[in-house]
Amino acid sequence: LAKEARQRGDDAPMDPRIDPTLELETGSLPFDARFYATKHGRFGRGKYRRLICVNDKGIVTVNSHSMQTTNTWCFGEELSSFAPTSSNVEVEFGISERGSKKAKPIKFSCDSGQREFLLLELHKSFERFSSKPLISPRSFSVQKITRSGELRATVLAMKAYAVEQLDPGDGRPLASYDIPDLQSVGLCSDARDALVLETSDGRYHTFLCAEAADVLSGIVRSAKDHLGLEMQVQSTHARSSFPAQRLGRPGMLLASDLANGAAEEFSVRKYTSRHADPVARILVVTRGGFIAERDARTYDLVSVRAVSSLLSVVRRAEDPQAFVLEFQRGPSRFYSSPSRDDFIATLVDVARSLPGSVRLHVQPTETRRGLRVGAWHTPVDSEIEALVLKAAADAGDNGTARSPSSIVDEFNANVPYDGGEYSELSALRRALTRLNITGEGAGAARMITGALGWFVYIARRLSEDASTDTGAAGAAHYVRTRQTVAVLQAMHRLVGSRAGFEHFIELPNAAVTLWSFVSDGFDDSVVYAALEVIDALVFPGAAVRAALVDDDGSGSAAGSDSSKGSGGSGGGKRHTTVFHVVRRNKDALLAYRDALESMTALLGRHAWSGTAAMVVEGVVRVVVHALCAPYADSTDAEHAQSLAASVAQLGRGLFRLFQHRCRGIASGAGHIMSALATRCSPQTASAIQRAALAEGALLRHLRAAIFAENPAEQDLSLRLVALWTSGSVDAMALLARTLPEGLLGFLQEPRDDDAAAGDTRGTVTGGGLNWARLAQEARREHRRADLYWSAAMRAELRDALDAEIRAWDEERALFGERLISWNYCEFRVTYKTASREFSVGGVFLRLLAADPKGMDAAVQGAFVRDPPAFAAQLFHRFLLEDAPERRILCLRV
């Protein structure tokens, strides 16, 4: 990918027309890793906090209060050793003064879970500095058991901090297993020559080696002596069960997801050092929160990772197909795919639906890991979050000599995407107190709004530069895209705090700056990042809702309802506070009608062309949180009506979203369609019904209404079917050709309104019809004179609907963006199972004759509208039938 970029000239010098104050720092990073630790001062100086910064030259320590460099120790010349002490958190450095051969010990105490990663980075940096590690590696010839059970010759090199797998031919590294990222090591219970390494993703790697016990003891010893880790040794795994258990617990959980069919597959190409050319893979994203990689040739599972283990998704701006999955632990994975945006939208949607709302962010370039203080999978110290906030706030108040890009990047690297400690101001206040940050502008809320105002200012300048300079291309365009996304994502982090959420709209030009990025003039990554901020303002995150408590602290955070845009039903004043802040944000943002029309135009164009799935997903979420229940409670009626009218103008384009590969987009389109039915005119409602037939949407949602396993999905589809069939002769005729008459009779059943009032899902009705009862009865089996319905008939219905939907999708794909319509008039479901049951006039005679009560009901006209006419049909059938048993059955009835 890098080679292709160089061939296109994407690494050309930056366009000089870009404002130099916003220039991206393109030089090499000064540090590869940074950690926050406590230094043990000598000569009675006590203990004090320091930033330890590591690169391939040595170590630099920085005073966290003044941010001034205090010490610099170079590898070899001054820094002669580094090792853990007997304490669980301490690290001891051997430091030689300049001109002195004697080393003196200096100790640091690391935060919990940080020491082994600090030592890991030190070993890696020293190896880059000296071209050889502190401890010479020992190599072992081994055989690795592949996923197919075959044996492959390889070499394991035992280092002080890792186990490297090398190519036996040329010695190039194939994989590296950092010891801190190993959950356990051990020998197989049924083969003592088999070494098992369990990595942080739960995957097992098994190697056969005559010296397996020596390798195991070497790993355990290196972990303790060089990293201060007590390795967990397990010998419970059996070699015979390796192929089935090699993916560990994630593999077992994935199997459950796949059994439920809750997954979406994407064809990709993977770039890896193991192969000279890209290899074909299939990425599977499950609703349970897993990413599985399959071999496209054999369909074997290669790996399984939890979505929650992701750090970010890199959507490369310079290549329309390339993307990178960055993990909190372990190496990144590089892919390309024509369906890149569909995959990313699906991944983000799944992450958002997981418990705890994993907020996965998307960026155009790889993360600069040296800007992070600490390991990625552990929380950043609140003092660090306070320091990077202060840097941004000071830049807004007093200016800065640092590049704005470096401040924004450092802020993003150390603050979670949902806001982190900023959501709770008390934690931030305590951190500021510990850092002795006082004086004018030092209040926690004031610093947040100050930093947010500076981010808005930078974003506005970037927007103005883009609007006046449309000729930027190549490297200049990619730099501006990266800068803009970074600033918008910094704004999203601060909007995730109570102060940022409450005061963002009050900042000068804040709303208009956000909307300026939702247009065709920007890369899709920029548009999506702006939509993320807008959505966070109209639908606050759980942390913000929990922080917006009563002034006296009596509001219960647990009382919030995460499904309500107004902040939940938790009592009184607290609810009012959340509701009014959301209402004020919506009033300010939705007042820009031109921006709303531009946003819906983007949605319509991409819906028709099937492009920009990330932008579509962002727009759909904003519209859902503005128009759909229960979020619409906090939306002004005039603004809601204006937005609904703009969305309704999309016409059949909106229906294209129902078959989108991202379930969040398809579901959101359904909610929008349901909301439009209550806000549009009768003429528009009728046009929507006709479009639902022409686009095959009614057929698709009829299937979901009957067969969907997810209650929320089924409920939405039932509501849409009810809306699209209410008063529509064509739609009801289609249903009569699709479902048996006896099953449709449940639509006329009276509704239990009292039961529906206590049911959170309610009873779905359309034109007074009881659709919920029909869906309920369609899942059961019936053996009645007027209804014969079995599991075999349900399967026939499902197969017929699937075949028709598949044929319609293929036909539409063939015609592309050309407008075609589904020929619903000719669709009919034939039930072969029911044809074997003898019936006359829709009445099953064998079942009727066996039920005396049913016979009496038929005579009274319960399910036979005209008994005399039915008797005439019976006599006519008696005359035509050849089978004696059927003639006798006609006479009996």
C-alpha cells in the first residue's frame, strides 16, 4: 500500500498554500512510548511524578507539572541497565554519570499494569539502538501445528521480552509473541513435547519441540527477570483437541453467534509479511461482537477477535479500498476491499450495540502510538487527561509555540472517544488539584469550554481554507483531511463531557462550523466525523446523562433510560435538565434548513448509488434521533416537520436502505419510515405505500415480521407492514396471494388494549387490524377446519419469500441506478403441503368432519360465509371426485 502511494506521488511535499500554523508535523516521532511513573528521589527528596519517554536513543524524564525535561539518559553511554525490582510496580535503572564508569541505581514506581509494558518498550528501543538485544536470543527448531492440523517447520527465538517465530530459510520474522501479551504458557497434557502459547486474543499457538520444557522455563524466567511478570503456566490442553480448540473462548462464543445467523461477511485482501502477495480472506462481523477471519479458499477460520479489543479503524483517505484494524494489544491488520465502507459501517454499528456502548472511532491515518501515555488497553491517568486538556485550553487563551496538530493529536491519543474522566467533573477537579493547576481559567468546566472553543476555531479555519482552496490535491488534501478529522474527533471527546455537552452551542460559530463539513466538498471521513459530533449533541451518551444530575446531587444516575433521547424517565428536576439541554441543542442545530437539505441530499444520492456507507450511517442516526420515538419528544414540532418533509422528498431512494448490508442502516431507515407516516400528508403516505410495493420493501418486511428472531426487528417490521397495507387494495391483494385465508383472519381479531398498555412493545395495528396477533399465530401450528398451518408450510413460505427477494435484488443490481419496479401483481406462494389436504372452498373437510363443534360453527357461518352455497360446492365436488374416500367425506360434511 505504501509503495502504491509513493507511485501516485502522495508523499510529495505539502502544498505551501496551507496555513503553516496548521501544518502537520511530518518528522519522525520524538518518542516511541511514554509512561507516567513516580520517581524515588535520592538524598531525601521524596517521591514525585514524572513522564518517562522512550525512543531508540534512550530515556527522557519530564516534570508533569511544568512539562520541562528533567533528565536525559542515552543507551550505552549512561543507561547501562533496566530491570524490575522485587516490588510489583518498581523499575530500577542503572545510570552512569558522564565521565564515570560506576552506575548508580534510580528507581521508579509504575502504575498498576504498566511496568511490564514500560520494560517491553525499553527492550525494543535498546534493540533498535544497538542492533542487538541486551540478552542474546536462543533459537529452537520447532514444528508449528497449523489450523488444518499439519506440521510446518519454523524457528522460535527466545528473547528477553518476546518469543519470535522465524522463517527457517532466510530467518525473517513471521510473528512475534510479546511476553506481556501472553495470557498463559504451558505444555500439552498428552504430549510433553508440545508447547502452547495463549495470546491476548484467546488464541492458542502450539509448537512441537524436543526441548519444549526448556523453552517454557525460558519464557517464565525471562518474564520474571526482565519484565517483572509471574507467567501463568497451564498444562491442561490436549494436543489431540488443538484443531477444535485453537481459537479458545472467542471461538466458542463465535460458534454460538454463527449458529444464530447473526453475522455479515465481507470479501477482503489481506497484506501480511507471511505472504509476498495479498491473500484472499473473508471478514465476518457478528452481532455478538466478534470479528472472524476466514480463508476464502477453504472457508476455515483463521482468527477471532472481540470488537471491544479494537483501538480504531483506519480508513485510508488516499486509497478507496484500504483499511487497517488497530488493536489495543498486538499488531495491526492491513486489508483492502471494494466493500470497505460497508464493512466499517457494520463494525461501528455492532460496537455501538454492545453492552457498555463500545465507541469505536474511524480515522484516516494510523495512530501515532508514541503520543499515548501508558499502554493502550489500560486507562490513562486522570492527571494526564488534565494535562492534555490544559494544553488545548491554554492554546485557545494564550496561543502556543507548538503546532496545533501536535496538541490535537496528543489530546486524542490520551482521551477516550466518549470523553473519559471529563464526563465527571469531580475526577477532573481532583486531578487539577494534585497537579497544582490553579488561577484564572483553571476551573474544570472552564477549561473544557476553553479547549472546545479552540477546537471550533481551528475547525472553522480548516473549513474556510477548504472552501477557498478547492485545488488542493495529493498530499495536501490528505493532510487537510487528517487534520480536520482529528479536530472534529477532539470536539467529540469534549462533547462527551457534561460541560462540553451543555455549552457547545453557546460557542461562537459552533453550529455553523459543524454543518459546513456536511457537504460534497469534503472527504467522507470528514463528513462522518462531523455527523458524529452532531449526533452526540442531539443524543447524549450514557456518561453525560449520568453526570447531568440535580444541583443538590439527589438525582440518581441509575434512573436514566439509555433508550430515551431526553435522558430517561428518572425523576423530576434531573429529567427536566437533560430534556432541556437536548432540546436547546436540537433547536440550534435543526434551525439550519439549508444544512438539513444538504444532509438529506447526501443521503439520497448515496442511497441510490450504494456508496459512502459511513456517511449514510451517520445521517440515518441523526435523523432517527431527531424524528423517531422516543427521541422526538425533545424535538421542536416545526423543526421535526421541516426535516420530515426534506426526508420524504427522497421517495423511493429511502427504500434502497432497507436491504443495506449494515443492519443499523436498514433498521434506522425503518424507524424513519415509521416516523414519516405520522408526520406526512395523506398524499405522501399513499405515495410511500406505492413505493413500498414497487421497491419490494413490503415483501422484505413481511418476511421479517413473521420470521425475525430479534423482537425489536420483528416489531419494527410489523409496524411498517401495517402502515404500508392500511387502506391499500394492492397491498392487501398481495397478502391474500401470499398467506392462507385462515391466517389472514387473525387480522380481524379484537385487540387486548389493556394487555397492550402494559406491554412495552405494544400491539401493532394498521387500519384497525391486529398484526401482532397474525405474527404470533404464524409461528404456531394449526389444525382447524378453516386453517391448516404447519412447520412445513412455514418453511415453504420462507423459501418462497427468500427466493423472490434474492431474484429482485439480483435484478436491481443488474440495472444499477436505473429505476425499475417489482412486479408484485404476479407474485404468489403455492403451498404444496396444504394441497395434499382435501379442501373445498378453503375448508379442510377431514378436519371439519372430525370436529363436531367446528361443524356447528360452520353451519352458523363462523368461517363459511354462505353455508348453502358451500353445500352446493360440496355436492359438485362429490360428483367430480373419483376417490371413494373423498366422495364419502363430501357426503358426510
